[in-house]
Amino acid sequence: MTTSDQPGYRPAAPGSQPPLDAPAYGSTHKRHPKQPPLRIAATLTETSAPRMSAGLYPSHAELAKGPGWEAQGERIIVAGRVLDEDGRPLRGTMVEIWQANAAGRYNHERDRHDAPLDPNFKGEGRIFTDAEGWYRFTTIRPGAYPWRNHHNAWRPVHIHYSVFGAGFAQRLVTQMYFPGDPLLPIDPVFMAIPDAAARDRLVARFDLDIAEPEYALGYRFDIVLRGRAATPMENPA
Amino acid sequence: MTDEPRFGLTATASQTAGPFWHLIDFPAWADLLRADGPNAEVAGERIILTGRITDGDGAPCPDMMVELWQADPAGSYEGAFNGFGRCATDDDGMFRFTTLKPGPVRAAGNAFQAPHVALTLFARGLLHHLVTRLYFAGEALNEQDPVLSAVPPIRRATLIAQPEGAGVWRLDIRLQGERETVFLEV
Ligand SMILES: [Fe+3]
């Protein structure tokens, strides 16, 4: 038996994470491992993380408008804090987003949806959280788009998020949704999360305090990364 | 194992990266030794890590985001070397990183982990990312590595890259089915 001397990260709360095998989401059929994952005690590999900074990975948080260009659509500000499960802010952590344009089309060669491309909307951004864990992007409210999962399948309006953290085991890729979207209860990706409260936390809150008068509406989306376990775990070997 | 008491917040749910994550792909990031990158000045054994990712039908997965996280040649995560890379698989499902060979990483007590890199996979069809490790064939420390030792012997080969020409190491990753790769819950 080997014992780690590194406290790792807390396991997921029951129902709070989607399963890898989600029958209603067709692409999982041939891509989910059939063997259960091997739970390992944390080592330095899992508790350390890449040091990222705007110097190495240039940030840009203005997706809607810049000198000489302006994207089509409804301007919005999405902002929030990155915290861990103990409520501690994660400062200086890299937050990346990517999304479709206002018409529901990605600026991506493999997106064949018959909707207009916007030459002024690239649809990706990157920023580092401040000392209180805040991030903030100005962008365009994306459109819903069709996909081929089943007949008449449409993804709810969403923005993809990629977040690092202070440890490799905190890595998170997720999607932010919009309140009141009628597609949410019939979306196999969103509905794959068993716990309704966990699903609800992926829906941004409309927030007039984040809006900018005469310029853009505001949405608040906080992101919580895994918290550290209190004690090291023993390896089963 | 008992669940620890939970306080405060619950970690945000994962969702698939989908088919269009390439908007945050920067192909240069697959080369950790790129001239304008963070590691241009760091010395060590230059290696290429490559392999094919296939699904339950054995079909290549051409749309994967693969991330790499590793220690420096001295086995440290805190030195000058920034051991992070991101790579898209190509039409044949192949990934390819250029990096420095990591050294043994300290483990519990006075033990060492065998040289390894952590790999993270994101894609359409993966509602949560997958984590695995790449080890190097022929390393004496492989025999006592705490993670490899926890893997049933018959499945260990799925984590061990084989040499393929000078400085090139290959490890294929099978998401599902025969010789399925061992994935880790970290
Ligand atoms: Fe999407």
C-alpha cells in the first residue's frame, strides 16, 4: 500500500457531474470507456498546474467591438468569479471562451450550418482572473444552432468555457447557458447532468449591475473548481 | 473510502468541448520548445510524443483536444520549464507534441514516480474530460511507480509509450473496447 503525502481534491458531489455514457447523446456511444476509471491518490502531478500569464498567453476580452470592426448581434457582458468549493477565489487563472455568432454559426471550417458568417466575429476570448477571482468578457449573444444528434435537434444558446486552476485536477471545460431557454429541458448535453441544482448552476443569471447603460446587457456566471481534500488518500495497490 | 463532509460550494458541472473547440487551438502550443515560447532556453533531451486516438469501432478520432502536463528534466514542476501543451488530433486521429523528456517526480516518502506526462482528452462525445498518463518503456522506475503499480498488470501496456525512431515515443489511446486505455480519476 502506498500513501500519498499530497492531499488531493474532493471527489465530485453525487449527481453533480454528467456520466461519460449518456445514451441520449449519440456521440458518447463509441467514445465512453467501458472500464471504470482508476482512482489514484494525488501526486505532485495532480496538485501542480501550468503557470499561465497574459505574457505567455495573450488575453483579449473584447469580442464585440474594436478599432475599425464591430460584430453583428445583441451585445452582452458575461462576468463572474472563479472560486473553489471552499469559496476561495482563484486569482490569475486562465479563462477561455468560444461560441457561435449571433446567427448560430461558428467561425470554423467544419461548421456547415446554413447561417451567415460574421467577418467581424471570431468567437474566442481569453482572460486571467483578477485578485478576487473575477473575469469579464464583452461579446455577442450567440444563436441556437442545429446538430445531428436526433431529428430536429437544436443546441440551446451557450458559450463554451475552459478554465484551468491551481492544480491539474481542477481542470474544467463546461458551457454557460441563458435563463429561460426553451431548448434546455430537451437538450441531451445539458440534461445529462443528473442533479437539477447542478444543471441550474450552468445557467447564467441576468444581472443589470453587470450591464452597461446604452451599450450591453449583463449576465453573471460564477465557476466553482474542486476544493482540496482534508487528508491524503491511500492508493488501493 | 468514506465521503468527506461537504462545505460551501459544489464544483461546476463539466460539459463537452464539442466539435468546434479549435477556436481556442493555437497549433504552436503543441511544440513546448517553440522559439518564441516559454521554454526556448531550457536544456534537456528533446523528444516527440505521438499516437493515435481511436473509438470503440477502432475509428480514428480526428476532432480531439489533447493537453499535456509534465515535469521538467529534473522532475520538478516549479523550475523554469512550463510543461503545458495543447494539440489537436489530425484526420488520422494522431496527436504530436515536441517537448523535453521529464525526469522522475518525487512521490510519497523518499520514493520517486517514473518519468511520465499527464494527458487530458476533450472532445465531442466526452461530457467530462478523460485523464491518462504516458510512461516510457525501459525505465527502471516503472516497476515501482505508484500509479502503474495500481494498474492490473495486463492493462499496464496501455500507459507505456514505445520508442519509434530517434527521440520519438508512441502511445496509442483507445477510448473503448479491446485494449482500452486505463483512464484515471484524479
Ligand atoms: Fe457549441
